[in-house]
Amino acid sequence: MTKSISVKIDDETYNQMKLREDINWSGVVRGSIRQTLTNIQFQPVDKERMQRALEDAARLRPLLKGGRTGTEIIREWRDRRQ
């Protein structure tokens, strides 16, 4: 059984794709996904980096309830480092 996914692209890219209707764009996307999956199979998972990201997300979660966006909070953290 096959599954479908949706991909959003900008108008310029869409218009350029329409000029090349001879290309099977779904096939291009499938091939790219397969290639990426093949490439990442040989990359070790950085468990320490993953753990740090989970810890950062846990610290960020309570701050989001204050009505600020994640982008605003990250900008504040970056500004503090300078």
C-alpha cells in the first residue's frame, strides 16, 4: 500500500515546475526522500545532542504559557549571551 504526503512550495518554484511538465516531480521527491534515508542510515545518532534538545524543550515549555512565542524567547536568550 502506498501513502500520500503533501509538500508546500513557493509560487516561483511551482511556476518553474509547471514549465517542465515532462518531469515526474513526484518521482523526483520520492527519489530525494530515498536518497536522504540512505544517507542518514550511516550517520550515528548523537544521543547527547538529542538529550540536550529535549532538556531545552522542557525548559521552554513553561515559558510558552506566558503568551510569548518560541521565537521571542530564543531571541531573548541569545541577547542575554551577548
